[in-house]
Amino acid sequence: MSTPSKFALLLLAVSAAWAQAPARSSIKVNLPPDAPISLLEADWGESSASERGSALVLNLHTSLSLRNSGQRRIRGITWMVLSQEVTPGGRASVTKPSLDIGPNETFPVRLDLRLLRPLGPAAAGPLVEVSLDGILFEDLSFYGPNKLDSRRVMMALELEARRDRRYFQQVLAAQGIEGLKRECAASLARQAETPRLDVQLARGRSTAAESERRVQFAFLQFPGAPVELVSGVADVSGPEARAPRLEVLNRTNRAVKHLEIGWILRDARGREFSAGSIPAKASVAPGRKSDVLGDTSLRFAEPKGAALAIDAITGFVSQVEFADGSLWIPTRDALADPRLQRTLAPSAEEQRLTSIYRRKGPAALVDELKKFQ
Amino acid sequence: MKHPAIADLALYGSGDLGWLRRLVIGRHVRRCGTCLAEVDAFASAGRQMRDAALEFPEELHWSRLAAEMKANIRLALAAGEIAGPVEEPPASWLSGWRPAAALASFTLVIASAWLLLRPLPQATAIAQDLVLKTTASGIQLEENGRSLALLHRDAETVTLAVGAQGSLRARYLDEETGEVTIHHVYAE
């Protein structure tokens, strides 16, 4: 074999070995010593590293095998993902809601990440740290540092799950299996038709190329909602909405510490899209008004890439957390509003239950519903 | 004495070097007999190749080739006479004013489509350092050319939600396990 061929072969071998190497040293999994779960195994299967131009791309795929080493059933878990070298100002998280993990049972959590950073010497230590942020149990008690407000997020998901399981159980009791099938079919059809938007979000002001106009929010008020939306505006420029500002009224005799306001966008062609929410840490005293502000620029586009021309915005209260830690979420009756039915995706639990129906049939769904009775 | 690379001498011989390199190599070649001989050899080989390309191959019989060509032309004319008189084709659709009208209509349609479907002017140059965005395979936070993406592999249905105070959420169903996973990236 000639010298250049040997050299090329050596390079190939080194790069192949390097491409396989990064996973284990790139991620560090942190678990507090008193955590009610234990890490059994981390499988780095298909992780790889490659160069793209002057950047290094790391694809990290791992499945953590965990055991519930406590005495309570686990309903949800959140992992915080930090990469200080790659994105010092950013954080990420992976949440698994709608779990039902008993004591000593094992369960997997998949992590699929891609990191991109300029080529060059890496800082000492792992590129990514994955830390437990919280666990929600069956009795709604919580364990964890809660740095990402995971308690509230998982609590809301669990309340939605209970609400929707109860609804499907009521349908089964009142209309039998045929009624349950009809309900699942309708939900799956809605899920397939729910319009989706792509979005880009940036902090701070934008220098919009075209003239900006102020758009007043319209509101959907739910009877029985603890917070009423009084007024709201956002600066809109083509596909971009900036700095939404809302005034809210606390109708209850309890202090509110956090709320989320869902919003629906209408484009110039009259189509409506659910565009997420404005979550806000807002201290609103009983019976008082308060402002909710968002200092971000949001740019919306259809999945095919065409920018959305925002024409109107509608807001509705989608979640309220009180100072005592209790939560309010809308009822199924409130969400039956035709506009919300058209635009809003179903809850995570409804998606999970209808998926069981679709993949395994009505009998499997009935068994799943009975598990939670 | 250090000699130039053989490739440089070849390029010098064929006159394909840049002016600065030609100056340097030329200075050396004028003082070095060995390199001058190499350059002459390359230049001579180049000339021979060009001359050879202009000549017909020796085995080609021009008179026979001309006779074959004439025979083929006669055969084509005879076949045309057997097929009957040549009819004047109808006026082509592509003649006269029609192509111009069609081209104008097509241009109008393309221009209208572009005006209706073009991406609206981008509100670019966002004064920030951290961007959250959706991608085909997940949600991602970017900062100064670096990025961290959470990927939703093989997910058919992904539900996105944006938090106007600086977060982006993607919820998807794992088709294998039937479990729901929620990814969140934060700029807060």
C-alpha cells in the first residue's frame, strides 16, 4: 500500500473512532443523592460527531433507564438540559407527563439533542449537563429543585389529564364503547386538522422593515375563570408580533402569582391559528388589576415557509396559579367553543388516550381508562 | 540550488502561471540549464499534442467518407419523393403575435403569484443575542453561531406553543411507546 493510502486509511480510522467517542464524555447526568429515582443505565447508541464547514455538530441520542426507588407513584418527570459552553444564556428541558410508574418499576427517558459549535478546543468538562428538575407524584406532591417551574407545568398537565380521563370515562359510562369510538374519531380528526405554525422568538426590540401597527386583542371570556382579560395590545408588523401587553383583573379573593393567556392569530385570509400563550409571573392581589408584559418579538410562519400576515389577535385565560400553589385550568365545556375546537390542540392526555385507541383499539383504551378509576 | 516544483515548470512551459509566479520561475529558468531543459520539453510536448489534434488519423480515407455522405443524401431525397409532395405545414402556433401574448400572460401570472405568495418583508436584524426557533426536526436555541436543539425523532404530530416571555415548547407523541414528551427551550 502506498504512503498516501496508508495516511488516508489512518485518517479514516481516527475520524471514525472520534465520531463514536463523544457521547459518554459529552453528557453528564446529575441526580441528587436523595432523589426518589435511580439511574440504572444510559445507552448512547447512535450518538455521533461530525464537522460541517467550520462547525462541529454533535448528535447525542441517549435513553436513560430509570427506577422509581420511592414509595409513591410517579405521574411526571422533568429534566433540565444545560449547555453552558454552547449556549450560555439558554436552557432547555424534557418533560414526560401522563406517567404511571409504581414503586420499583423501571421506565425509560429518551434524550435527543444536537449541538453545533465552532471548531476549536473544547472547554474542560461535559458539553451538556442533564439534571433532574422535578418529579410529580400521584398525590400531587413534588420533589426537585424546580428551577424551571416544573411543578406548575407538570401540575397543570396532570390536572388536564385527570379532567380529560374523567371526560372519556363519562362518555364510556353514558354512551358505551360506540360513544367512546365516536369521541376518539372526532378527536383524531380535530388533531389532524389543527393548523400548525412555525415560530421564531427573539428577545428585545426588532428593527422592522415595514410599518408597525398596534393591534388590540379581542377576548374569549370563560364563565367561572378566576381572571378576566380587560385589555390588550401588541405591535404587529407583517408576520411579527412584538411586546404584547395585557391588563388583567383578578376576580377572586385569592392572590394570583402566575397566569397564562392563550392567543389565537387570524391572518389576512381569515384563517385562525393557535399561537401559544403568554405565561407571566404576575402578582395580582384579590379584586385588583395588573399588567402582563412580554418583551419579545415573535415571528410566525406557516410550516411551508410562507410568512403569516397577522391581522387580528384573540386572547383567553388558559391557566391560573394562585399564591397557595393551587391551579385553575379551563373546563372541557369552556374549551368546547367552536373557535378553540378549530384551533387549539387537545391536551397531552387526550392525545395519548386517542393514540392508544388508534394503535391498539377500543378495548385497550377501556383498560387504560379503568386503570385510573 | 533549489529548483521549482515540476508542476510549476510545466505550467510555465504552457504559459499558464500567474504573473508573479511566472516572474519568479522565469528568473530561475534563465539561470538554470536543467530547469530550462524541462521547460523546453514540456513546451515541445504541448506543441506536438496541439499539432496532432489538428491532423486527420492516417487510416481515415477522405474520398471514401465523401462518397458515403453523398449516397446518404441521395437516399434521403429519393425517400422524400416516394412519400409524396411536401405539404406546407399549417401556420405554426408559435408564429405571429401568439407567442408574445402567451409570454406576456405567463409573466403576468408569475408576477401575480410572486406578489401574493412572496414572504412578507422580514423584520430582520432583531436586536438580541439569543433566538428560539422551530426547525424541521425540533426546537432550537441559537446564540452567536452556536446552537442547542432538542429533536423530536419520528414524531408525526408535533404541537408547538410559544411563551411570549421567552420560551418555546414542542409536544409530541412517541409512536413506538405511545408516550407524550414535551420539549422546552428557554431564553428567559
